[in-house]
Amino acid sequence: MRFASLLRPSKLAAGAGHSTAKPGAPAWHGLAACIVLLGLNVVLFPKHWMGLTSFTYDFVMHYYAVVAYWMSSVVAGEWPHWVPYQALGYPLAMNLQSGIYYPPFWIFPIAGIPYDFHAANIFQILHVYAGALGMYCLARTHFKSTFMGLLAAVCYHLYGGFFTNAEHPDIIRSFSLLPWLFWAFLLDEGSEILIHIKGFSYKSRLLYRNLLIPPLLYLFIVGGYPGCMIAGMLCLFVFVLVQTVVANVRRQGIGAFLDAAALGGLTVIGIGMAAIYLLPGFRLSGELVRADMTQSLLRWYLNPTQLGSLFYTSVGLGPDISMIGMQIPVVVAVFLPFVRRSDLIRHCPFLVVGAVAAVMCISSLEPISSTLMAILPPLSYSRFPAGDYRTLLYMAVLFLALSGVNNLRRSPEPLSLRHLVILAAAAAVVLVGGILYLALAIPDAAAAAFAFALLLQVATLAMMLAVLAALVRMRRMPARQRLAFSLMVPMLAVVGAWPVLDSMSSFWKTPLPINVYQWNGVPDRLGNELHSASIFRQHLTERPARLPAPHPHNLSWRGYLTGEFMITDLTGSQSKSQAAVERNMALQNFMMQPSGFLAFDCAQIACDQREINGLDMNSTAEAVDVTLRTLSFARNSIVHEINLPRRMLVVENETFAPGWTAKINGTGARLEPVRVDGALRGWVLPAGHYKLSTSYQTPLMQSGAGISLAMLVAWLLVIGLYAHARRSARTALSPAMARTAAA
């Protein structure tokens, strides 16, 4: 009976006409949900847990290597300001997907756990689990039902994006954190709480969970994909706006606007906490090629045909389905006919968010989204609207389907033949829709996989209808009906979703890629430490020659792991310096050499400029009376011996980036470099014989760290202020309550 209480609605709920969790719901309900979802996680990813399988494609390439690199760097006691081993050298802060400020990553270096391939896979599947827990909290709070929270969490654990996008760990982290964010931004629909601050009081719907907005927003910004961050921020703004409008319509007075202002203030604190990540990234964003072509970037939208991935497998719906997968279990989707008009009102904030997401990610609505991007330029940074917004569209449709389940489950009327006929008709629509997709949209190469997944989906629906037909015969036992119904739906949701997810297995599981690395002599571990740890024991007097771009099968990203100097990198964020080198053969030849220099007489060229172009890169590296030699080459600093007869421009075969400075003999004012031919680092130096010590410091990092720390303190103060305001309200009410009782 105790387990049954988790699954069936309370008598109070049925009588009130809506499902609501008891205020004093046992804590074991949440614990049971955690255990069930962990079991589902293990069932879905058994070989990932055992280290026999890995997520695919980009996951084991640049995404893995850059994290392993910076973890080895911090373990060695060195902050990775500059990465000299890839893409001719670049600032790590320019790579917004490195995850270096994402606290869960720091468990590995702090605890001394090597971040090998197996650990990377475990880390990701735990994020899928965390996303399901977030959906449990969101749906349980919104539906006020433990069972609905569990069913929503099961569906979200089966969300297709976790599987088709599995090669992109930062996108998975965004998907994982989205339900938590909406849970934190969700205002309580129940009783209002009196807030009292220095004589001012108002009725508020803010709860302690709303105070989690800043840390959750920080995690979302620093750990997720930048495009998902932009999409999430837009939709959270819409979510708060709609909640405020709805509250105002319900005549909740000024409290609704004050609550919205409080959520806005918490949002500002959360963004400020991420300043250590955002400020350097913003400062360096101008160094990216895409910074000058934001409006003209080719964007990846969902075409209307691909919306079928809400219910069917994504196989055959596009050449690359990574940005398509959604997949609401059809066992849940067929309950959409049971949605009521009151559900549309109740879910209004989520539905409006889903509508905004649809406008931003569906190709046929591109004229509207393009107009919005022109009005709000930051929205244009979303290069993959299909990947950035589709989760929000999925959540809106899922909540409608869950409402249908909830309406039938809590109905005082027992399951009847009428209900069975409606569900059978919905199942027939699923079948006919799948057949039409198969005939009209799915190419022959994918037809067999699509048909097999559809067949098993329909078989699951037939199984559900058979069970419901048996339950209809139990009309005199409505309690047992509801219990059996509540057990059946989540179980069949998993059964029906599995063939769909398995049909897309090439995007989320492959044999662990140890062989590819071992063939190239680059294992992920050397004994009990990461392979990349050996980089930080190297001491170079000068940089060796760079290596040309190999085929990806030869690990073009291996510089992060081996310390080899690669001319390219496996990332879409190309720097302007690298692009300039690729356009100029003389620059390419110069950059491929070991540490080298070119010296130009300032009497012959205009040295007093921030940028100097048109120099002859084929000139002699050193004149007779010039000595240029590298004494030590480290990651964040280089020391040169300089001997010049006159004031000259000395050009290194290293890339330019904001943040490089130099000192002569370690003293005096810091020198700023000049940009040479759009790519190289040049120094205007005086005559003399001295050591030139160059070093790199991430721009605005210290300022960002100060702001982040200040916002952390502000958040703690807000928590204290909120707790004080609630205590003050109770204190102020106590005398009034005593007088009322005496009267």
C-alpha cells in the first residue's frame, strides 16, 4: 500500500478536480524516484557504465582532448591561459566549450581521478540522469503529483536529444540543466507567503527554490553550449513574463510584478557569477572569424517534415540527425486527445515558451526568427537553432501529453470503452502517420530501420490497448484500475521508446575508441595519470617545427594529449590569426618552422602602429648585426635573447592575441605587441642586448573573477535577506493572530 500511494492520486486530489501532491508527502517518494531513474539509466547505458562502449564522433575527439589538457594543466599547478599546441596557438578562454569553469569537472583534478574515456562517458550519463531528476522536480512541482513527476522524468530520460546529440557534451549539459532552471523560475501556484522588509509587506509566491536561480544559471552558462545559453535565456525571459501576465490577470496585484523583479534580480546575479567566463570570452570574441559573419552564418533549422521526430525515430529524416532527435514515447503521446481547455491555461507559460521555440527553430518560420535576430542581435549567435531550441518545443508538447495522462488517471469516472476507443483512434493516427512518413519522406537506405522502429512502437501501443481493455472490465475496482494504469504507462513508455533510440544507436554508442588512439601511439592514460600529464613535465628551450594538418583518423587534435604542435584544430571556432595564415603561403612557411624571428628596421617601416601589414615574410631572418634566440619556451611565457643595433620590429612566428605582453630584462613598463599581417606577434624593441620575457594573461580574467566573487556574496546576502523577511513576517503576524484568538 505504501508503494501504491506513490502512484495513485490522493482522495483530496480526485475530489478537488485536480491532482495535487500532499503537503506532507513522504520523503521516500523522492528517494524512490531517484532509485527508479538510476535503474533506468543503467538499463539504457550498461556498456557505457562498464567501459565497453563510448559516445561517438566529436565526443572522443576535441571535446575529450581539451578537457583532459586543462585538467592536466591545473593538476600541474599551471593555469592554461594559452594553448600553444593546437591551431598555431590560441587563448583557452576563446574556446567557450572547454568547461574549465564548470564546477563538476573539478571533481576529477581535486580528487585525483584521471579523466580518461571511461570517466568521460560516466560523467555524461550522470548528466542525463541529473536531467531526469530535474524534470522530476519540475513536473512534480507543476502537476503537484509525485507520479506525474516520475512519468515526466522517465520520458525526459528517454529524450532523443540525449542520444542523437550525445557527441556534443556541452549540449547534453545544457539539456540536463534546462528542467532545473525552469523549476527554479517556476512561481508557486499554491498559497502565497507574506514577505516583510522594514515596514513594507507584500504577498509573494517566491520560495527558497527560486533562490537557486543564480547557481543554476551559472552552471548553465559556463557548462553548456553557448547557443543553448542564448535560447534558454530568451525562453526563460518569456516564461517569467507570461507567469507575470497570468498572475496579473488573476488579480494577484503588485506582488506579481515584485516577484518578477526578484526573479530578474536573481538572473542578473547568476549572469554576474559567470563573469569570469563571460568577460574574457566577450573580449576575445572579436578574434573569431565568425564574429564578422554572424548574420550570414548558415543556420541549421528543423524543416516541417523533421517535426515527426517528436514521436518517430529520426533515422531517415536528414543526413545528420544529431540536431533532430526528440521522441516523446508514443505510449504517452496518444493521451493528447484527453487534454482539456483548462490544461491550456494551466500550462500557458510552457506553451508560450514552446511557441517561441518553434518560431526560432522551424525553417518555414525563418522570416519571423530572422526579424527577431535583427531586433535582438545576440539571438543571431545561435548557429544551430534546431539544437538550441527544440528541447523547449519538446517540453511544451510533453506537458500537454502528460496532462492527458493525468486527466484520465485522476478522472472520477472509471476507465471505459469510450476511453479505449479514443486511445485506439490515437494509436491508429500514429500508425498511419508513420506509414505516410515511410512512403513520402524516408529514403530507401533508412526505410528498414524506420519501419522496424515503427512496428515495435505500434506493437507497444497494441499491448497498452490490450491491458486497458482488461482494465475496463475492472470498473467496480477503480482504485486497482488506477494503480495498474499508473504502473503500466511508464513501463510501456520505456519499452516503446527503446527500439526508437536503438535505431539511432550509431549516434550514441560505438566501441570504445581505444584502438584509434593506440594505432597513433596516443592512449588516453599512461599508468595512473592522463597521457596529457606528460606535457607539463616537458621543458623546451625552443618550440619545434609544427606538424601539418593530418587526417582526423590520425588525431589532428592530438597536441592536447602529446604536446605536439599542430597547425590546425578540430573545432569550428577558427581564429582570425589562423585564417590569415591559411590565406598566405609565406606566412604558412614561416609558421611551420621552429621558433624563429624576422627583424625589420623601424627607419624603413612605420613601426608606431597597432597593426602592420605587407611585410616581406621571405626576407632573411637575421641581419649580420642582429641576434635573436629563444632561451625557453613555455605554454604561457617565452623568453628570448635579443641583440639589436637599432630600434627594430621583431616578429615571432607565433600568433597574435590580446593578452600578450613583454618586459625587457624583467623590469620596466610592459610592452604591447603589434599585429603583423593580421596574424603574427610583433614587438617594437629598442637597440641593445637584453632578455625579452613575453607572457600571456587572459584578458579581463581578474576583473571577471572579482565580479563573480562579488555576485556570489550578493547571492548569499539575498538568501539571508529572504530568510529574514519571512521571519519578520511571521513575527509581525503573531500579535495580530493572538488578538484574533482572544477576540
